[in-house]
Amino acid sequence: MAQLWGGRFTKETDQLVYNFNASISFDKRFYEQDIRGSIAHVTMLAKQGILTEEEKKQIIDGLNGIREDVENGKLEITDKYEDIHSFVEANLIDRIGDAGKKLHTGRSRNDQVALDMRLYTRDEVLELDSLLKEILEVLLKLMKENVETYMPGFTHLQKAQPITLAHHMGAYFEMFRRDRLRMKDIYRRMNYCPLGAGALAGTTYPLDREYTAELLGFDGPTLNSMDSVSDRDYLIELLSAMSTIMMHLSRFSEEVIIWNSNEYQFVEIDDAYSTGSSIMPQKKNPDIAELVRGKTGRVYGALMSLLTTMKGIPLAYNKDMQEDKELVFDAIDTTKGCLALFTGMLRTMKFNDARMEESAKHGFTNATDAADYLVNHGVPFRDAHGIVGQLVLYGIEHKKALDDFTMEEFRSISPVFEEDIYDAISMKTCVEMRNTIGAPGKAAMEKVIALEEEYLHTEKSAGWAE
């Protein structure tokens, strides 16, 4: 058992207790952050005269050697070590001797793990932001290409009014854009360095915490040592933000699943993102969309688990907090994987334009426009509503869209109708008359698309982190 403590103990830790207590099986994933933090720490110690320049050089060379050997497979991180910190320090001492024993001067595992987790999370926030930008780029492309692709808009899963595919994709653009804003917000709020907080009460060594923070790209040091080692708010915020991303992906997946069904046939999912049936040769299943929908609950579970863990923990550090890592690691991996796969599926998906427009027509989505037509010809709206209701009933009984009514059929219900009714209720007119900002009309959509394009070009993926 390689561990960083034990001097006051008179016998070995029970193996089951050691295994239960150890975190190496999962915290090994931030070996790079642990080494990066240690290099900054010893650089600061040398600047402050706590270590000599020669000791600093020996330690940094040793740490870089460990990193290189892990990356090229020469050195394996095993469960011989209690955690990633003991792995790095034990191997450093083996390589450089007594100088390696000075690495831990002026710090505790409490502030060390707080730093490692913060560095790791900060890196992952940038990765998530990049994936969000990628899906936004795919959505913007679809919006540009489909400002005149007509389809039904829905409320209560009932066909409601005609919109365009560009407008529908634009709704998801707004959702994922807000998700990027949350990443930006989380990054800025968490970007303070806990190293130097010690176990909970700082240290008597003359550390320069501002310098350490600067070396690691933080905006400054944290301002309370007790909070520094026990803060997990940023992880809860990230889990909440990822839960929202997954909720957006799940909503989108649900629509893709519906649109892919035989009854709708709005989309065809590329073969690379579909699967077949072991018994029914005709099947082409939207498994990626279904799995994304299913994995949403997994990320929600991580959020609720960490909230539950943190709710009863007194200040400062407690071992319960070790439970944060597996939850966050899994949620990050899940969200990143779902974003990447969904983006690929969306990029290769084919839309059935004719089928969508026909569905809008036969769903009486232009009924409101027929009522507006009557109002514009002097009929009170409540009377117009009733007249169009009769038209829709007639259309359902005779399996006809409003666009396919004869003039005689229109006039049999109201003599107000004239030949211009056909232009008034065409999909093109119904959509393009709606041109207030945010509406599906072509002019309105083109304004929005220009704004979204400007946003993507000016808001670099990690520009706010530089």
C-alpha cells in the first residue's frame, strides 16, 4: 500500500478498508492536472525561497518524466497506490530521492485534490463548449438551407400552424446557445485557485498564492481556506448545466424519433446512425436518438446524488466529498458522447420536404389564416372562428385540405370567400406574413440567421477563457 500518511498508526490498514477508502481507480484520470498543479506549486516555492532552484529543477524534471512515461505506457497507474497524489509523489521520490519528499511542502491533499478537480473540470467545460458550438454550426447550416421548407408547427403534439424547418431548428439553436452561456458563466465563477488553502486553515509557509494562481491560468486565489477545500458548488452547477443540455438533447431526440416513424416520415436517419432488427428485416431503428433520450436520466441522477451528498456535510473537508468524482466523470463522459453522436446524426439526416409540407396542409395548420381572411373581409373574429371550424369539420369528413376546397365548397359555408382565399391560405403566404422578429417568415428568419452567424463568428469556442 503506497500512501502519504501512517506515522501515528501502529498497524496496517485492513485491506477492505484500504480498498474502500482508495480513489486511484477513478482519480487516475487527472494525473496530468495533478502534475501540472505540482509544477506550479514547486515553482512558487522556489520563488519564495522555500526550495532551492536546484531542488525545483530536480522535481520538475522528475514530474515531467512521470507524465511522459504514463503517456507513452512505460509507467502504469495501479491500485498499489491509494490515490493519484500518492502515485505521483511515490514515483517522484523513487526517481529523484530526498528532493521529491519536499514536493508536498506547504500543501495538503485537501487543497491538492480541490485544485486537481478544478483544473480537470475547467478543461472539460471548454470541451463541452466546443461540442456545443459544433451542434450550433450544424443547426445554423440547416436554418440557412430551409427558410422556405414548410412544415407543421405543433402544440400538444397536435398540428397547429405552419412554420419552416429553419424556424424549428432555430428553437434548438436558442436552447444550445443558452447552454454555451451557462458554460461560460460556470467557467468564470469557478476560475479561482484553491492551492495554498492547506487542510483547511492555510499554512505558516510564506506562500505566494496569487503567483500560483497566475501560473495555472486562474483569475486569482480563493479567499477562504475552509471554503476552498470544501466547495463543490461548481460541480453542482456543471451537473445542473449538463442536465439541461441533456434535457434539450432528449427533447430533440423525441422529435427525431417521432419524425422518423412510418406515420410521419419527415426524416431519414443515415445508416451510420441507425440499427436494424434481429428478426424484422424491414426495420431501421433510431437507436442513437433513443439512447440519448435514455441517458438523460443518468446525468440527472448524478446531479441529485451530489446534491444529496453535500447537503449534510459540515465544514471543512470530509471524505464523503470523494463521491463527487465518479459522478462528475460519468456525467461529463455521457454528455460529451451524446453531444458528439447527436451532432453527427443531425449532420447526416435527410429531411423529406414534400412530406412535411403535405402534412402541414392536411393538418389544417392554415385554419387561423382562413379565419384572419374572414376578419379582413369584415367578419367578426368569433364568427370567423366558427365558420372555419365548420370548414375543418367538412375537410375531415371528406379527407380534403383547405387548399383543395373548391370555391363552391368554401361558399357553401360562407359567401364571404373569394378567389383570393387560395393565396391567403397557401403555406408560403401563411408563413411569410409572419415577419415580426422571432417569427418563421423568411425576412424575419434571415435577420435572425444573420445575428446567429455573427454570434458564432465572434464568440470563439474558448475565447472567454483566454
